[in-house]
Amino acid sequence: MLPEALLVEVVGRVGLEAACSAAASCRALRGAAGAALTAVTSLDLSVFPPTNGIVSRILDGNGALRSLTVNCSLLDDSVVASIAKGSLLELELLKCSSFTPYLFAVIGERCTNLRSIKLEVADLNGSEHFVICRKTLAHIFKRCDYLENISLKFPPQTPGSVDFDSLVSAIPSTTKVLFLHPVANWQAKKLFPISPSLKTPFGDSLESLSLVLDIITDELVTFITGSLPNLLELCLEDNPGSEIDLDTDLTNIGLQALGICQNLTHLSLTRGKQSYSSTFRRVNDFGILMLAEGCKQLQTIRLGGFSKVRDAGYAALLHSCKDLKKFEVSTASCLSDLTCLDLDEAATKITEVRLLSCGLLTSETAISLSSCTNLEVLDLSGCRSIADAGLVSISQLSKLTLLDLAGADITDAGLSALGNGRCPISSLCLRGCRRITNNGIASLLLGSGTINKTLVALDIGNIARISGRAVTVIAKNCEQISSLCLRNCVLITDPCLETLGSVQHNSGKSPLRMLDLSYCSRLSRSFLRLFDPLFDPPLFRGLRWLGIGKNVLERRGNSPTVAEILERKPGLTICANNCEVGCRNQCHPDVRTL
């Protein structure tokens, strides 16, 4: 047996999940894991929803913790004392559903050294806890005098329902980063008054501002740029719930006002896809040209819903912003291949390009982007005219790690080129590429390239001809795969899943962490047995997230039931809300609370 001190050192280096697994092996390792956990400085408990007991066992006795992230969907006030540690500098509480104002009071009293706090409240259909908490936000800041990063996300209720007014005077003057979701336009104008006599305490220190609003207006942009002289990052998103009065909507004047922030390095202006009015109809090329002239220091640009802006406007941004590294445009009906035709100096500096749902783009854009030799992220999802010719050019990008071609017009031949290419792709999305077959997946993962060694996340959802053969190829030739989306693949059956789990079990590895099976209609009523720890042999031991779709949750006769699986496997999250893999950007209650 190794000396106790050495055991503690080893267990402390293997990570939380491995340490907890080791603790179940013997008394010596259990003691070593307990001692190691008391000295951990950073913990992330967001992958699965821990219970009050689990959080208490992990956190009690730890006085060294500096950073903590917790999925709080199953937690209540009884665990607040374990979470609120005086040593904390960073605290993220996600999917909160059962906390009361007691949480704010304890954090404000104990965590006086906090530098960063993120609070995310789950939607519980107007629960009493939410009504109480939204009225007592200011309590958390009473004694946290050193806060620099504040992020508050509430359910998408009617904008203005959260009392941010009482929060203004409590936010410390040290705040550099502020995120509020959702906030009404009239509230935002109160937060950032243009009059010097009404200026908020944090106006001079704030460097990054992110707001999700009901509407973005010229007046609001003017207020923000006039009251925040040191702003480096600005992210504004709106989701109008009704028809917009064009007289109040964002215009070229608002974009011109952004020129005041000449130190701005990150800009995001988007209109939500689900909004009543999906585009900024009063902004055209002239407004974008003024933006490009005034904000030449931009390194990141994200624009969504500018339907009247054409190639001249977008090209001006690419050529005027000499330090541009990340460029994203979505829902741009007038953007064509001409925007990226001649990138010149910009080509070598750009590392990320996202052109989403731009219907005029063809493979010519993909060919043009192949000159961006340092490109790491390329997202062309929703661009339905991207074909195999573009994929052949993309396959030679030697630094590309993420590629999204959802809905593209590619075939098995294009996947063959990618499989023989130089891209070290770790994340690939082919969702809705309807011309792809099992042969294409085989060509992708059996080629002479590197992708079968680097791929960890694959989305092949909504492809009618994907069957168990493709799943078998993935399981045998991509052993490191950790995220797999088979959503709405109607040929997927129970034997397909059993093969996937068996191959990983036989290899002695369990890398698969997230699996999306939503609306796979041929799965039987007993397919959940494959995820039951009692299944012999136990499959999918490392799985942390499973998407099943609401139709499965409501279906009668499931054996075992979702509740039984969750009881036997507490580290697993089962989502029936039709979320993307991992419930990214979704804040809803755990399925056990429905």
C-alpha cells in the first residue's frame, strides 16, 4: 500500500469523477479521496444535477475552494451553508429552482471576497420562489465589494418583470463585466443614464456589457455609448414579442453612435430568430459603413437579422477592422459569395467564421475561406447551397477544429474528401444533410486523414438514411467520441444502441458523455434498459446526458421508467425538452421535477 500522503496526492490529481470512483474501491482510497477533496481549489458540478447530500459530502470541510460551478436543479436552502464558502472568488449557480432569499443573504454575508458571480434561474411556471428571488437581488451585493463579473439570467418572462432597479445602487463600482437577461428597454435606459448627474457607480469601470432585451433602439445605444466611456465589449440581443413600430426600431443612427466607443473590440448585435419581427429593417449598408469607420479596433463581430445589409457593408467590416479574428453573420438574406471574394490581409488573421442561414452562399464562399490558413472554426449551418466542391477546399485547413455544415447539399463524396483531408476536426455537425448515407460516414472515418483520431463530437441528426451500420462504424473507428447526436434518425433501433455500448464496454473505455436520441421513433418501449446500471453487462457507464424527447417521457409502458433509471444512476441527466445536446443555453427544471 502506498503512503497515505502519496495516495492523497495521486487522487487529488485525477479529477472529481475519478476520485469518487476510487473512493468506492476500498477504505484507503475513500480516506484519500476525502482528504483530497478538502484541498481542491476548483470544482465543476454542472455536468449532472447533484443532490443536497452529494454537494454536502463533497464541499463540507473544504476551506481552500476558489471556484465553484453547480447545477442547482435539485438543491434547496439546506445546502446553502455548504456552497457559500468564504474562500470563494468565483461562483456559478445554474438552473436554480428552489432557493429563497436566504441564499442571497448567506452569500452576501460569507462570500465577501467574490470576484465573479453567475446566477441562472430555471423556469418553474411562475413559482413562488422565483417571485421572491427576483425582488431581493440586491441583497447579494451588500458586502461583496470586490465583484468584477456579474451575470444574472432569469426565465424569459415579460421583460421588466425582474426588479433590476433596486440592483443599480448595490452593484459595486469595481464591476467590469455585466450580463442581464431579460431586461426591458426602459429599464436599460435607467441603468445607463446619459446625464452625468445620474451616472451609475460602475459606469467608469464597466468594460463588458451584455443585455437581452425586448427591443434595441437608437436611444438605448446612445445611452450606453454615452455613459460607458471605457467599454470594450458590447453584446445586445432583442426578442420583440409584438410587431415593432419602425419609428422606434434600430436605424443607421444607432450604428453611427457606436463609433463613440473607439476602443470597442467585441460587438454583437442580434435579433432573436423567434421574435415577431425577425430583422432590423431600417439598417442598410450606410449604417454598417459608418460602424466600420468608427470601430476599426474590432476583433470580434457578430451581427444577426440585418436583412437590408448587402455585400458592400459586410466587406467593409472585413477590410476596415485590421485585427478582426472572429466574424459571424446570421439570417442575412442579401449576403452572397462576393463578401468573402477577396479577403487580402484579413485572411491570415481570421480564426473563426460563422455564416448562418445565409441563403445566397454557395461553395464559392467555402473556396474563398480556404485562404484563411489559421481558421479554427467554420460554421456554415443553414447555407443549403454549400456542396462537395466547397468541402474539398475546406479539407485542407490544417487548424480547423470545428465544422458545422447543417443542412448543406453535400454527399458521400464530400465526406470522403474530408476523411482524407488534413483537418484535425474535433466537432462536426452534418445535421439535415439529407444526401448523406452510411457509406459517407464510413468514408469519413475510414479515410487516410486525421479526423477519425481527433473527432469527439458528431451530429448526424435528421438524416433519414443513417442506420445501425453507421453507428457501428462510429463505435469501432472513433473510440474517443464523447458526444453523439442521432436525433430523428428513424432507422436507429435498440440493437444499434446495444452495439454502440458493447463496443465501448469491450474496449475498456467509456468516453461517451452525451447522446441525443430524441424522436428516434423505432426505439422500443424497453430501450431505456440499455442505460440501466443493472443491465448485464452495464453499458454507457460514462454517460452524463441523454436526450429522449417528450414523446418518450409521456409514453406509457416504458420499462424501466425514466424515474427508475435516474434513481439508479444519479449522475445522469435525462432531457425531454427537445434541447440541443447538453441543454446548451437552456434553463429549465430537471425532468424529475416535472
